Amino acid sequence: MINFRKRHFLSQLTGLAVCSVANGVQARVTPSQSLGPFYPIKLPLDSNADLTFVEGKKGTASGHIVNLSGQVFSENGGFVPRALIEIWQCDAFGAYHHPRDGGGLDPFFQGYGKAITDDEGRYRFRTIKPVAYPGRAPHIHLRISSNSKELITQIYVRGNRENQNDFLLNSISDETARQSLIIPFEKDSMDASDELIAIFNPVIT
């Protein structure tokens, strides 16, 4: 059952319908953030776009499931196809699957995933809603690589009180740029499940 759901999710990656930026419109470049200390030293064998299940283990990740999707755009509003997108985050218990953070507490959470954008720059991940840990607001790390271009940033949860005191988020002095990293994680009114949706449309130079 779990394997079927995972295969079904992965089969939908190229069939997304998400909001887009009109071609030819100059867009504000997404602000960068630090890579952080917990980018994987060695990429896990299971590193696909579904972080809620680890291949070979019978169980699903703790936490509130979220479907994170969007499109990657260039500064002139064009799509960025065939870009590598990586995400990584702590598990529902606030621990990263990294030796510097104890290796994680949830054995069923993948911790890291990657995907390739389609011809219209679209991507999708299935993961968990990020949680806070001491000193940081809930966030998801994201890195985009396309030819010689790279963007490293972080995504934050709209309405979360920890955002006000997060040193890294608030290091972005421009209010509009800072707010562009803070997105809604909300229930899909068309979906009977409790899963959340989050849409992030980054712009790279």
C-alpha cells in the first residue's frame, strides 16, 4: 500500500498544475540563505522527492504531511527546465539526519530529497510540515542548481510566531524579499485528507 502510494506520487511529478509568472515580466530574485551545517555529508540511497517514506522500511514519517510544489523562474519570467532541486529539513522531533545532530530520531523520515524540474520549471515534493528547534523557526532548506546558476535559500511557515525572532530570516532587511520566503502551509479544500499544500515559486538569476 505504501509503496503503491509512493509510486503514484512520483508518477504525478510531471503533471502538476501550479501558479506561474507571466513570461517576459521582470521578477524579483528570491533572496539567498545559508547552506547551514546539516546538508548531508553523504546523500542517502533513497533520495527521491517523497521524504515521508524510506525504501525498505515499514513505516511512515511522523508529522503533518505536506505537498510542496511550485515552478522555478528566471529573472525575466521564463521557465527554468531541468533544474536540480534539493530539499532537506529536520524530522518531526527537531533532529536532522546528520551526524552532527545525532543522525535523526525518526527512522521513517528521509530527511533529504531531490527532484528535476520539468519543461515548464515545475517541481513537487512530499514531505512534512517543518517544526521549530532551539534557535530556529520552522524551515525547509532548498537548493536549486541549473547550469552555472545556483540558489540556496530556506522556506518558512506563514503565521508562525518563531519567524519574528529567527536571526537568519530577519537578516534579510528588505521586507518584500523577506516575506517572499514565508509561505502558507494550508489544507487543500478539494482534498478530503488532512494533508497540507504549500506553493513556492523561486526566481533565480
